[in-house]
Amino acid sequence: MAGPLRFRYSTERWSEDRVRRDLLSPLQSTFGAELNGPWFAPPEGWTARRLEMDNGDLALFCWNGNEAYWLGNTQTPETLWRTNKRTFEESPDPISEWAQRELLAQLEVEDPWLTEYETVSHFFLPVFLSKDGRESTREFFRDHAGGFPDASQAEGLRFYDDFLATGVLDEYRYTMASKLGTSEGFDLSRMQATMGEFNTAKLLVDSGNDIEPEVELGSGHSVDFRVEDTLVEVTRPRPPTRRQVDTAIGALKASGDAKTRDQLAAHPGAVLVVDCTSFRDDEWHRVHAEKPGVGYEPLVVFRYRPDGRVEGYSRGSVPFPLPF
């Protein structure tokens, strides 16, 4: 499976002739491809080209006399297979800024509704233009409001655009954006679960906490956040079906039970956070009225609405501030 978009960095010498021979030619024979000039001027001292495939794939390539950068959501030509990969943040600013400008312009041509939300478009660019995730991630925001039930596309996008504009997750862009999905298939439940981590980040940060996402532990597990010295694991239950036996409270307890048998069993004292943002109003009202446990504490249960309103409750001793 392909991952998020990253540069491939070459230290070999490149020329226009070599680009045509080693990059364009294999792509042309596989997909049908054209070699075109860039839409925006590359950094001074660099030459750049766009490789545009008949199937909609895109690659960018820029080079000077000593090094080159490749970025694409298509098959990587064999001559670049052994090159190192670099994120946007790990690459020189002028190269990174030029490439992202090209990609954002491409995204605006393909899905102009998405680029109206500048911060969302920028933050998730590594997956919005990725090889396997470009269709599914855009569909998630277009047709499912970023995971909010009974909300419009604009409401869901505005919620995440406002939060990401704070910059609190900028340092963790690739880690967090990649979780949204780089698989070609569309998996609504998994994507909703991913956005549960963004919702939890907002909950924690808005309450005055400093967070560290995706913490690797000596036990071999990783947990979703660290707040000071406290580990935080997030789960997001699937909304209940319309079957009578499948209730909101049942879904909440089942989701919590799955976590307590894995990561939390190895790290007692970690806080379990359950994001019920996928629940509709009537489902959430039953949970909030009863405030059920899940067989584990400390526990935080919450739900956001796209206008920023949040409700929730806690059980046990949660060692950091919350807004409820």
C-alpha cells in the first residue's frame, strides 16, 4: 500500500534528456504520459517539469546540477527506487513550497469546493493527492461532512478548518494526516475513528492542555496522546444501527471494552477517551443522561457538534482539565 505523498531525493545528475528517457518513457509506455512545464516557477537555479498521465496521475520533478526531487501519486520509475524519501517538512523550504503550490492548484482544479478551506486543504494535502487515498479522503469530506452526522459539507469542513488553523498539530502533520487514510478503498468507520483523534486533540487543547500525539511506548504499543505525564487512548464507537438490541450505550461499552483488552491493559492509569461525535442527537442524549461507564476508569466521554459545542462527562480521576 502506498503512503502519503513524500519526495524522493536523488543526488545524481539530471538533464532534460535524462528526464525524458528515465522518467517520461516508462510512464508513457505504462499509462500514457506527457511532459509539461510547471504551473509555477520553481526556485531559482532549478528546472521543473510536470509529468501528467492519461489516468489522472501526476508527478512533479525538479533538478539542478547536483540533486533532484521527485513527487508523485503514480508508479515510481525504477531509476528512483533506491532514493530516500522526505516529507515536505524535511525538504528545503523553496522546493517544498513550490511543490505544494503546484499540488494545491491541482486540487483546486479537481475539487474547488475543498480548496475553499485553506487549512484543511493544506494539512491533508499529503493524502488528498496521494496514490491510494486521493479519492477516499475527498469523498469523506464531500459526502460525510468529516464524520458529523446530520451536518452539511460546509459545516464539517469549517469545524476542522478552524481547529487546524490554530497550528497546534502542524508539527505532527504527516503523522495525523496519514491516519485519515491512504488506502484506495473507502472505509467510513475507520475515517470517523481517525477524526476522533482530531476531536480529542481539540478537546484537550481548548481545555488548556499541551499534547503530544502518537506516543511510542516500550511495551510495543503506541497511544494516541500524552498530556504531561498522562497517556491518553482514544476510541470512537460506531453509531448504533436501527436494530432495537443495538443501542448507543451498548456501542459505547463495546468500544471501550475493545480498548481495555489491548493498550489499556498494558498501561493502567492511562485515560480512555470515547468520542461519540458520530452519534445523532437522540442517541447522544441517552448516553449523556445515563453517563454509563465502560468497565474502565479514568474515562472521558464527549461529543462535538460542528458549531463547536461540546458536551461530555468523566468518571474516575482525570488528571487534566476538561470543559465539562
